[in-house]
Amino acid sequence: MSVPTRQEPAARGITATLLPIMGVVFVGFLVIGVAMPVLPLHVHDGLGFGTFVVGLVAGSQFAASLISRPWAGHFSDSRGAKRGVVAGLLAAAAAGLLYLLSFGFSGSPLISVAILLAGRALLGGAESFIITAAVTWGLALAHSTQTGKVIAWVGSAMFAAFAIGAPAGSALYAAYGFAAISLATTLAPLAVLPLVALLPAVAPAKQARASFVEVVGAVWVPGLGSALGSVGFGAVTTFVVLLFAARGWANGWAAYTAYAVAFILARMFFSHLADRVGGAKVALVCAAIEAVGQALIWLADRPEMALAGAALTGFGFSLVYPGFGVEAVRRVPAQSRGLAMGAYTAFLDLAQGLASPGLGLIAAGSRLNTLFLVSSATVMCASLIAWWLIANPSPLEGCAQ
């Protein structure tokens, strides 16, 4: 069944409208969450590779997401967001099968890591379709004045999956090894497909859509801000567990959970701010908070400081992405929102694809904590982008979308 307009869902309330979509996103991203704390350990300790290869394996997912964003956005706008989510879930399950295959070649590290890279790349494409289509789905069902809330809430489901997936993945890895992570990656996306089948689809917009080049030209400034602001996220998700291990601190997964819990709480209580006071203003303040969190991890001489830094990073980045996202969506017509979200998020993917191996090289050539200082300085640059956006508002500001 297709829903041609947004009036009926909006009347039921934004919460009831978004919760099922959030549930799908949660399960879809749980497979990424369970791998986050154990993938660096599997590549570094299990396969014997250095921090650069750890960053390369982590960054390959974001590189694949970058390449697939335009396709995901076009698919969601032209074929429907529901179909985009289904395609993403199926691709995620296929990535789990490649994880299993790579585990079978553990005795040949080069072959194993090559297959693992392919699996991560496929998972990156899956992630691109799931989140781009889910946000497009929510934007189609909600009112235009709830853009920031839709982006924030759907993203919260993603990070809730990270928060729960991190300790679950660590427990699975400790008890059963990487094979258990591979099985979870394969089965979880398939389990949520029946729920997707029950949800109403939204008919694609029939008006002419802008080209990808036009959309990129409209959203590149907020996209750049989001990219710079995302470096702190990449530093925590890829390297904080190695910092804990190098310092001899137990429970490195707790940093992921601290990050994700702070992230979710910020979005629960402050997701309305981007719509109310302006996305650029929110992004400016929150990027500064995130930068302080990264600096605290750099200075940490005990695990509590690192956990506090991870929490501040999560709190800050929580509203950097929807803040800049509101600015991006306001720069395109409504019928191109899927492509706009794909193009906007592609900047984040590009940053992660470059930042993870780049930070890995910094860590390999100096003390591990130095990469968090570099990340802090990079994130502060996002505040400058937000400042520019405040001084140069969108030409579509105030127009019906």
C-alpha cells in the first residue's frame, strides 16, 4: 500500500509515524554495531595487521557508502523509500556471508583481509541504502517543519544499535569468535524484513527531480561541515578500543556505549532545536562540544577521562549531523530530498573513508592518543562552516517545501 500524501501520518503524530522506521533502522545497523569493537581487534590481533590496515578496513565501508549514496538517493526518490530499505537489508545479509567466508581463510591473512574488505564494502552500500531510504521515508511522512527531528530520530535508532551492539559484539567475540559476528551480520537483516513488509510505502514524487550535480552544488557547504564534524565519530569508533588496549584499560567497548548513550540522550531532549533556532547555530555549538570531547581523550591518563571524552564527542556530534542536515534539505526542492540526503551524507562518507586510514597513519608514526588531538582540531573547523552558514542563509529559507 502506498501513502500519496503526508497529512494522515502527520495527524497521528510524528512519534507513531517514525517508530516503525526507527525499529527497522535499529536492526539494520545492529550488524554494524556488533562489529565495531571487535573488527579492529580481529584485524590487528587475529590477522596480525597494523593500524593502517585497521583504518583501511574500517574506512572501506565508508568509501563504499560514498560511492553508493547517489544511487541510494535516486532509488529512494524514483522507486520508493521502502524498496530502498529492503535492498539495503538484503545487501547487509550478503555482507555477513562474506564475513563468514573471510573467517574461513584466517590461516591466509592476506586473502582473509581481502574478502573482509569486500564484505565491508558491500555493508557500506547496504548502510547507504538503509539510512538514506529511511530518512527519505520519514521526511515524506512528516511535515517540513520537522526535518531536523526526522533526521535526528532516525539517526538515533542507528546509534542505539551501536550502543547495544558494542557490548553484545564484544561478548559474542569473546565467547565464539569472529564467526559469531559473521552469523549475526547475516541473520539480523533478514529477520526484520517481515516488519518492513507490513509498513505502508510512500508513492515517489512525480515532479521533475534535480540532477545530482545540481543537488551537490546546493548542499556542499553543509556537507563539508558535516564531514569535518564526523571525524571525531570516526576516531572513537575505529581507534578508541585500541587506545584502551594500549593503556591496559579494561572494557574498551564501554567507550562506544558512552558515546552512543550521550548521543541518544542529546537527540531525545534537543532534537527540536535545529528546526526551532536554526541548524547552523546548533551545529556551531555542538561541533565545539565534540572537539572538547576529542581533546579530553587526547589528554586522558585514566579510563574515566577517556569515557567522558567519548560521551562529550557523542553529545556534540549528535546534533552536528541533523543541524547541517536541516541546512542541506532547505536548499533543495521537496521531490529531491532523497538525492539531497544521499549527496549530503556522501560528504560524511568521504571524510570517514579518508580520515580512518589517515588517523591510522598518524597513530603509526606517533603516540596513539595524538590522533585525537588532530581530530579535535579538524572538528573545530566545522564550527567555522556553521558560522559561514549563519551569515549566508539558504535562498529557500522560509519557503514551503
